[in-house]
Amino acid sequence: MPETRIDAVIVGAGFAGMYMLHRLRGLGIPAVVLEQGEDVGGTWYWNRYPGARCDVESMQYSFSFLPELQQEWSWSERFASQPEILRYAAHVAERLDLRRDIRFHTRVTRAAYDEANALWTVETDGGDRYVAQYCVMATGCLSTARLPEIAGLESFQGATYHTGHWPHEGVDFSGKRVGVIGTGSSAIQAIPVIARQAAQLTVFQRTPNFSIPSRNAPMDDDYESWWKSDYAAHRAKARMMRTGILYGLNDKSALEVTPEEREAEYEARWARGGTAFMGAFSDLITNREANDTAAEFVRRKIRGMVKDPKVAEILAPKGYPIGTKRICVDTEYFETFNRPNVALVDVREAPIEAIIPRGVRTRSGEHEFDALVFATGFDAMTGALTSIDIRGRDDLGLAEAWAEGPRTYLGLMAAGFPNLFMITGPGSPSVLSNMIVSIEQHVDWLSDCLAHMRARGLTTIEATPEAQEAWVAHGSEVAERTLYPQAASWYMGANVPGKPRVFMPYIGGVGTYREKCAEIAAKGYEGFRLSAGAMPAAA
Ligand code: NA7
């Protein structure tokens, strides 16, 4: 087995892996990135389904670490499409000359810690082996696509697709009868586009979702200039926001204003579009009564957009608070159900019994298709990590250590896995935030930590079990103060049968979390053990 000795192995060449490589180079730490795909971009490399678009505004969904980079790049739309984000990733790779240290087409299968030598051995599907001091998992939070467990899945004779693994050459649905299973963010973006092309589209919905119109539009020159004239200051503010996104947050409760004022606030945000809708009042994610006012507003909008009252009722989400399953952002999603070539099947009423050679059989009958699209989501946050055979001290498997749900300190490290780092791991704000803001914060923190260690001749760092347990407890306690645990969401692991129901991201807010991480570093990396050489396990 060919073996390479190197200081650091980074797994994944999405935005996290790319920036990590850049920072390690700056520190003079030789590193290699191992990437499954054939190019950079991570999530944006795989999710090429029609209509794929970021729901964070493009002026904010980009790197901030290099002032020239953010000045020279121009986004063409308010919300960037997947192809444009991928072009941006390629631009960054070129500008920083990153590709020479990235091994594409290389899937990591195993990473094992050699305790005596304090080294990680990382193995790939191509039979290569890398021995490194540090191993950085930049594997993404929504990167392990999931097919549902439906009988007969293999029997379908038409074409099948998963939104998270879309063919690079694209798909032409013209003249085709298409079935889409799922109504999460991916489906909500893809359905209007597929509906315009296909002869017939049938959507299988299990849980309706709240979605806010994006009001996407070509980039407004004045808006772009406003950002670029003082990018550093705007970014600094964004980093301290709850979600790492700069938008107007109303600090009033939804219950302290008059019904008219409340309506006006929701109307203004609905008209402006995007996830800033959830910033309408301060208590929308903590108070059910306040939340109900926003949920009811959106349900009313849906009833107004969808002509058939029966279809509107099926599409109107009920039974869980708005925002507790990830809020969607769409372009004419609900209106699409007014088209004569689009049908909606309520899977709660008529459960899918099986996939059959010609299509889908539900309790109420058979539906024939030429193509089936699975928009059924991901094994979020933990899937990409636990699908690699990661072995820490005493051969402890990460999947085993996380059998009851992920346990980390700050979402950066797990006890028992020295020198193994996670970028935006479970226990950090990650999927509840602007991912690029969170990626930069983690990579910067980790780079500073490695610089600190190297300056002092320290070689090993590990989270203590006590600090980890306290962080996990704090994370659950903060989540319990919100309405989030009330929904069966992928944040809770609820979309994967058998996955423990634990609220995985940290919901204390991006700004608060950043301060906490900085404070821990300032206290000499409190809660971590640092040593010069291999160290025994904590007592
Ligand atoms: P999501 O949000 O996990 O959505 C998956 C959808 O698929 C959701 O509507 C599910 O219904 C549905 N689903 C999953 N399994 C089944 C079965 N067996 N039968 C019927 N329907 C099913 O994934 P997305 O890709 O849309 O979005 C993920 C994130 O990526 C998104 O939030 C953005 O952050 C980007 P359910 O709700 O579980 O009842």
C-alpha cells in the first residue's frame, strides 16, 4: 500500500477543506486534501438538481478572509444558483492555487489513531495510505444522500435520481411523466423547474413545509456597492448575528404588538422574501403562541396562492412550529400546484406501499412514471463522519462512541480522538447558520490553535470527557429552551430510521458561540488537554 507521510490530512474539498488548506499553507504545515468528487465544491458539486440555489443571499454567502477576493467577485443574482456557486468555488481554487494539493476521486474509507506515535493513518478507496499528525474532517453536514426504505426500490424500470447526487450532464424531463418523493428544501426548489419541463409531475408529500418566497432577482448594483463599500464592517456584524447572516431582527415579541402591526411586519418580510421572515419577532422560535401567529400567516398565504382548496389544505403545514424544520425558500413553489400537469399525493393519507416496475403504488392506487426523483434528504451532520471507519484511542469507533447521538466539545473535537478535528461538526451552529461564516470561524480557530501549539512545541490536543459532557448538556439545555425539539426534523435525526433523537446543531447563536470559542482559547484552550508527544488517555 503506497504510504505518504504528511503533517495534515484534510478530508473534503468543499469550502471548509479549501479554506483549511489555505490556512495550513500559511502556517507552513504541509497538508493534502482527499476528495471524493472530481473537483472542488463539496455539497455544491453534488447537488446539481434543477433549481438548486443557496437560501443565504449571495453577498453574504462567500469567503471574507481575503478582501480582494470579495471585491473582485460579482454575483449575478440576489440568491446564487448552484452553477454560479460552483464557479465561485473553482475561482477560489484557482486564485489560491489549491488544486495541486487536492487528490480528487479519492474517498477516505478509514482513519485510525496510532496512540504510541500520536499519528493518524488515513486510508482511501484507491488503496493509498497517508500518515499524518492531524486529521481534519471537512466532510460537510448534508453530504450523505439518503434513499428511503421503500419496498421494491430496485424494481423500478424507469430512470431514478437523487437530488443530492444529480448527474453532471443534467437531465431532460421533456415529455416525461415524473414522480418526486419528498417536499424538503431540495424538492421545493426542483419541483417548479421540473413542472415546467415534464409532461406530468406527481409530488409525493409526507410532511408539508413552510416556505417563504425568495424574491430572487438580478443583483441590484446599489445593493452590491453598499456591501462592497464596507464589506469588512458588514461581515463583522454578520459574524455576531444568531445565524451569521446580516438582516434586520425585530427585538419585539410577536405578542406585545397589535394584530395590525404584526400583520404589517409579516407582510413586509413576505414581500422582501427569504429567511429573514423568521426575524420578524424575537420570540418566534421560543414561544409557541408567538410562533403560531407566523405559522398562521404563512398558511393563509398558501391558501391564497393555491387555487384548489383541498390541495391548499394538504400543502399547509400543521402540527409543528414554523422554523423548527428548516424553513424553505422558493420560487413559485405553491403556485406550481395550480398547473394542470401537476398532481399532489398526500402520503399520510395514502402511504407509499412499494416502488413497482412502472412507478409507485400507494394505498389508494398506482402511479406510472418514466422517471422518479428522490428528494429524500441526507443523513445530516453525522452521516459523512460515521460512514468513515474512524478509530480513536483503544480502537474506539466514532460511530460506536456516537451510538446515542453525537458527542463533541464545541463541535470541533470528540474525546478519545486526539488531533482529529471537525469543521462545523455536530455541537456547533453549522446548519443553523450561514455555513461559510461558520466554516471560517472553525478554520480560523483551529489554525490559531495549531499555531499556538507549534509555538510551544506541543503536538497533541484532545477534548476532555468532562468538557465534552458539559458542552453536550449545555447544547441540549439551550435547545430545550426553544421550540426546535417539537418537530421531527433532520436536526433531530428524525429522518433516519433508528437514528437517536438528539438535537445536533448548537442553537445558542453564531455570535455567542464565537465568543465562547475565543474565550476558551484565551484561557489556554480550557477543556482540552495539550501535550508534547503522545499522551495517555484521561484518567
Ligand atoms: P430534507 O429536508 O430532509 O427533505 C426530505 C424530504 O423527503 C422530506 O419532505 C421528507 O419527508 C421526505 N421523505 C423522506 N423519506 C420519505 C419517505 N420514505 N416517504 C415519503 N417522503 C419521504 O432534504 P432536502 O434535500 O430537501 O434538504 C436538506 C437540506 O439541504 C435543506 O434543509 C437545506 O439546508 C439544504 P418528512 O419531512 O421526513 O416527512
